[in-house]
Amino acid sequence: MRVIESLLIDGQWSSGTHLHQADVFNPATGEQIAKLSLASTADLDRALAAAQRGFQVWRKTSAYDRSKILRKAADLVRQRSDEIAALITLEQGKPLAEAKLEAFGAGDHIDWYAEEGRRAYGRVIPPRVRGVRQTVLREPVGPVAAFSPWNFPVSQLVRKIAGALAAGCSIIAKGPEETPSSCIELCRAFQDAGVPEGVLNLVFGVPAEVSDYLIRSDVIRKVSFTGSVPVGRSLGALAGQHLKRCTLELGGHAPFIVCDDVDVNAVAALGAGLKFRNGGQICASPTRFYVQSSVYEQFVEAFCKAGAAIKLGDGHDASTQLGPLANPRRVTAVQEYVDDALALGAHLALGGKGTGGPGFFYPATVLTDVPEGARVMCEEPFGPIASVVRFDTVEDVIEKANSLPFGLAAFAFTRSIQRATLLADELESGMVSINHFGLAAPETPFGGVKDSGYGSEGGSEGLDAYFTTKFVSQIG
């Protein structure tokens, strides 16, 4: 069995020295394809020392020179995007077309930060006393510990790496053990572009062990985590205990609101595409479909028609539109959500049963008239389930949409400017997309409120998270 050489520490690739290894599977077949060496505490100590040394070099490198290296990395990622995409599909399962968009788009994220880092200006404050110079400097916060998930192994990791490096920080990134190979190739592109030794370090390991060890270290000054709410709470508490700056992008349960004045068939087709992309394994995926009563039946019919046309299969097949789920646990969890909703009185309009293997497949599934007490209406399903329910007034649907502790993304569709403005103002969400899909571009902030976390990645806000502010008052 092939063992993946998984650690990048101080510019050198090596195997981890942990006693245990992680198994890597192809979710389309269920077959184990590799073993992944994991980092021990000794390996983490080496990474911390390297990050500390790398930071002293990188923070003194001009923003202009850092930008040149990052732009070269962006070009390399784009040149290698086909190979990186094939690795994403092999280990994560998403259709190759989606993986190619993710891999190629990573270059755009790097380019954005490369240019934004050159424009991270301070400012001069007019003094009260003549001869005094008051300046505000923006300095890199220090070595960063970053933790990224398996659902978007490249596009989530690249935001953290590019943001940290653009600001002048060094970083220790812990990639997802389920999908390591694309993360490795992403980091190799940065390395080949000329990022100095120790500035970018990549590790894999037992998640709780790695996060606890890194966050407690005096070397780490900033934490960035993307993942579940329970883990985010734990890491946020630990970071707070040690006074570490923290960005948390956690789970969601996005409402998708359809008013009665829209092109119902077009909105249904868009909704199905967004819902079943990556098997619904997206934190910002629409999950609760609220449809105004007068167009409810029409929407359900059109939505189910669009869902039924989605081809389930191996992501390497060019005709596949819905690949396998990441692991068998997700198949079990999705089935439990469906069974619970049906037991409480929901109706099954499409799908609703796993294929039974080989591979971890679950079809596009639509539940209608779902009771509010069903688990799928209260917990993030993270799978290809759409729950469709009725609403009468916009005020009523806003209350329902805001009723959960999540607040990552929300979608709304209406031709009324008045309604659109009301929805934009009143939806409790870090991101609101009205009448289209407008999230996750490199130049826009990505982040949530309430239990969906705090802070943003992407946009100028994403870069701000890696700077600290220094005020200097000088005379003479």
C-alpha cells in the first residue's frame, strides 16, 4: 500500500513519525487507495520552529516581492489544475468538472491576495501638536495555524495560505486527512514559486492532537479554522484562552426563499444546481427551501424534474453531475435525516434511499411539507437533501429563516425591490445572495454570524485578519 509523504516542514518533504497512519479511500469505489503518514508532536515542534524562523524572513520581505512570488504560485496552480482536479475527484468524489473549477479558481484567490497585499496601507493621523508625526502601521500578526476541511480541499486551504502569505505571516496548515493529495500539490506550487523555507508548512495528523498542540504553542499568534460548529467552539475557546486571534468559518443551514413573483422554473433549476453541487456537502449550500404558497406546487414539480435529471456516478465520468459522498458516515447520516422527516409526516418527492454500494452514493432527494421539528430542518444535513416548505408572507418567512442559530448564507428570489431590500436588511446571515448565486469570489468576504462563526476569508476583510495594528507617535 502506497504511503503518502505528507509533511512539508522547513522546505523539505518527509513522512510523519506518528505511530499511526490514516487510511485514504476512493469514495466512488469504497476502496482504500493509500495510507497517509501523520505528524507526531516532534514533527509539530519542527514545524513550529520552522514557522518562527520563516516569519522573521518573510515579514522583512517587501510586499512587492511577496506579491511576485504569489503571482508565480497562482500561475503554477493554474498550469497544474487538471492534475490537481483529478486528485480532488479521486479522494473527495466530486465531479471532475466541479473539481477543475475549484483547482483553477485557486489561482484567482492567490492573485487577489497577491495584489491586495501590495495595497495594505497604514495611515497618518493629523497631530494636535506641531512637529509630531502620528502613524498607523499594519504589521503581520505572526505565525498562523490553519485548519481546512475535506469538502473543498483546495479552495478552502488556498484562502488561508494566500491570505497569510500576502500579509507577511508564516503558516502551518493542517490539511484534511481524507483528501491530502490535492493539498500537497497546492503547497508544492507555492514552494516551486519561491516561497522561502519555513514560511509555508503543511502537516496532517490526528485532528484533536494537532489543533491542541499548535494553538497552545507560544509561536502561533493567529488561528483560522473551517469546519463544524462543535469543533469550532472548542478551538475558538482554546484560542481565546491563549489570547490568539481567531477566524472561524463554521456550519450553515441556508434558507432559499422563493417569492411568488419570480420565474419559478428558472429559480427551481438554479436551486437544484446549488443544492446538489458537491453532493450538498457545502457549508453555504441551500438546505431549507421556503416557497410562497401560490407557487409551491409548481416549484416542487420543476425542482424534482431538475433533480431527477442529475446523473449520479463516479466523478471521473464526464457525464456525472452528482458524485459520491465523502465517506460511509455521510450516507448513514443522510438516511437518518430522511427517515426522521418521513416519520414525522414529511412527503418523499424524489430519491430517499442510498444505492447500497459499491461506493458511498446517495441520490438527489427532495422532501416536501417537512415539519419544523424534523431534524433536517434544525441540523445542517451536509448532504443531497432539499427540504421544501410553504410560506405565506415575507415577514413570516424571514422569521422562519432566522429561527435557527446558524447564519452563514441565505438566498432569496423576488422581482420586488421592496421585498429584496427587506430580505437583505432582515435576514440574519453573513452572506445574502438575491436573485442569483453571488458568493465565494476571491474579492468578496466569506463568513457567517451567530453559530456559523466570526471573521471573514476573502476580500479585503480576509487580509485584515492577518494584520495587527501598531500606532507610532514620534517627535523630532
